[in-house]
Amino acid sequence: MKVKRFLSASMQDVLRMVREDLGPDAVILSNTKVDGGIELVAALDYEEELAPQDDVVPNLIAQGEPNPSQLARMYADKHVKLQREMDTARRKIESVKSKRNQKVEKKHNAELVEQNNIDEKSDAIRKEVERTESDWIELSDMRAEILEIKGMISRQPSNTETIKSARASSLLQQQVEKTLQSLCLSMPIQKSLIESIKDQLDFEGAWEKVGRQIEGAVTVDRTEIIDHGGVVALVGPTGSGKTMTIGKMAARYVMKYGAESVALVTTDRYRIAAHEQLKVFGRILNVPVHTVDETNNLDAILDSLSHKKMVLIDTAGLMHSDACWSEQLQELKLSKHDIKSYLVVSAVGQYQVMCSNYYNYKVVGLSGAIITKVDEAVSLGEALSFLIDTRLKASYFTDGQRVPEDIHLMKKQDLFERAQALLNSSERWVTINSNEAGLMQDSFLFHTA
């Protein structure tokens, strides 16, 4: 038997070297990775019966480094043992498969019996393992998905909780709706506000949000009209408080800038003694008062007052069906002077009447609105709705007869705070009955008109 060691950088090279040196009948006894590549031991004319017994190998090793012959026998012995073990494993596998496949078709059994090559059986086992691993992975993925679905289901509120939450939300919206109705806001504004509080859980939070939205929707003039100077006309229907407001504005101006640079003008030449109240204010404030009539038109009077820093015009409160009403508006609209007109709106009026006056007077180009008689109103929702819907800038509001104490620069929160104060001062209450109280955290009382 010829034994020889081969060394090369790759397995392909070392096998080629074995074939070239020992021929195709060579037996590979071992292969080992070493520094620099692969070390392979091969034998020619290998005889298994010459393999050493189990007690020979230790003796050979004890004698020192084995020679190639001894090394060949050692590897040959190891190879014989491995071959026997593989044969035993093969027979066991064939026995198990034979028992398992007794009822399988003869053709399939014949194919299994013919698979006596250990490499093919190893490949079959490998594939079976791969299929098992694949099935296990698939089962694991399915289990993960099931657990995720169970988690999602567990996080969902129960039907009872959903019903309770829906009922609580409905009761909250009903409570806010009743309060808004008592506030006398217009229906479109009420619906919009109710829609905006669907995410709220308690009345206090919902009402606070309602207040922020109402205040945010009201537009105000942050500076006073009298600070701008120029020519300012107050327009509006009879009884809206135009003349009293003119007097308060004039007094406010005199106190701040003096009487020398302000003048009053009235265009109400249609009613007997209509200008008398304005003249009373003029005498008290020592401010000149001029009346537009057949001999003195509006532009002529304004020309004569061009040296004044502030001119306040009080107009006649006429019905829009009156021909004189149209004539008066034409004087304002067609004047060569830059006249800023403000609509005077009484807080005690109805919302529809306020809007009607707005459409009648907007032809003159309204610069804003003044809300009067706030102290006489039983609710301020109409005035709030008017300002929100028309988007007119609110300049002043008045709340009494005192001059000039009862005129104030409008702030966003003024009317809403006063509207709530009116609700809180009334005698009617809105409550939640005891059966529903548990759904709303705590029962509460809220004043409504």
C-alpha cells in the first residue's frame, strides 16, 4: 500500500494532484485545513484487512510520530469504523422507512429501497429538515399574527364601554346645545359649535372650547375710532342709539384731545327738533353743531370743517322704504370726502332685524359696528351671532346713559363674558338626572337663560 501526503491552496488543486500522482484508484484517508491551504492524505492499493486493531493505534502513537504507513493504517481504521456506522445508520433508516411505508404503493416502495446511496438519503433527510423548519417558521408567523390580533381585540373597548361612552358624549352635546340655545346664538353657529366638541369628555372642557371659538370668531377694532380722526358717520335705524353714541364719542374725544379740533354734524332734517339732542351735547362740550338742510349740503359743511381733526356725523334713522332714507345714503356714498361709516346695532334687537339693517346699510361701505344698549339686553347671543356672521369689526359697545363713562372699546371676550353673566344671573337651571350622572363623571349644574 502506498500512502502519500499532498498540500495545496484549494481542494480542487489537491484532488488534481492526487489523481495525477496516484491515479483514479487512490483512496482519500484524511483532509485537514492547515496554514496555507488543504492537507490531504491518500493511499494506493489500500487493504482494509491490514487496518490496525483498536489497541494498536495508541501503541503507535506512544512510540512517537507515526510513519506514513502507520498513519495510513490509523486513518484506514477510522474510515472502516465510520463506514460501519454509516451502514448501521442506513439499515436503521431503511427499516424505519420500510415500516412507515408498508401501505404505500409498490412503485414508491421500490424507489425507496433503491435509494441505498447514503448521500441521497442524507439529502432526503436534509430536505425533510428544511421542510420542517419552513413549516415551523410558518406556524410561528401565524402564531405571531394571532397574538397581534388578540392584542388588538383586547385593546378595543367592550360593547358596554362603547355604549356608555356614546351615551355620555350624546348627553354632553345635549347639555351644551341647551346652553347655546339659552345663549340665543343663531342655529348655524350652534350646530358648528356642537360639532366641534365631539372630542370633549366633560362639560367644563367643552364649554371652554366653545368660548375660545366664539371669541376667536368675533373681529374687533383694536384702536379707538377717535384716535384715527377724520370724518366718521354713524348709521342705523331709529332707536339704535346713534345720537347718544355720538355724544359719548365726542365727550371721549374732548377729554383726550380738547374741544377745538372736533365738530358735530347732523343730517336729520326730516324730523321736527331731531337735532336738538345733538345741540345739547354741543353746548355741554363747547363743540359746534352743524345741520345739513336745503341750503347747506353735506359736502359744503365738510368743506367748511376741513380744519377740524375729527368730525362726527349723526344720521337720521329712517325706514329703508322711505325715499328720504335713500337720499341720505346717497349723500354719504357720493361725498367727495372720505367718510367712514359705522353701523349702530342695538343689542336688544332680533338677529334677523340686525342682519336686515346690515344689508340695507352696507351700500355705503361699512367700516365696522358699534353695539349699543348692552345693559338692556336679556341675552347677547343675537349680537354675537351678528358680529360673527357679518364679520364687521366691533369698535365700541355702550352699556348705559352716562356720558362718557358708558362707552367702551370692544375686546374679543367682552360680549361672551357678559352673555355668560346674563345666563348665570337668571333663575332657570339645566341639570342631569341621577341615572345619567354616572356617565358624565360628576353631575353638574349650569345656569342658563
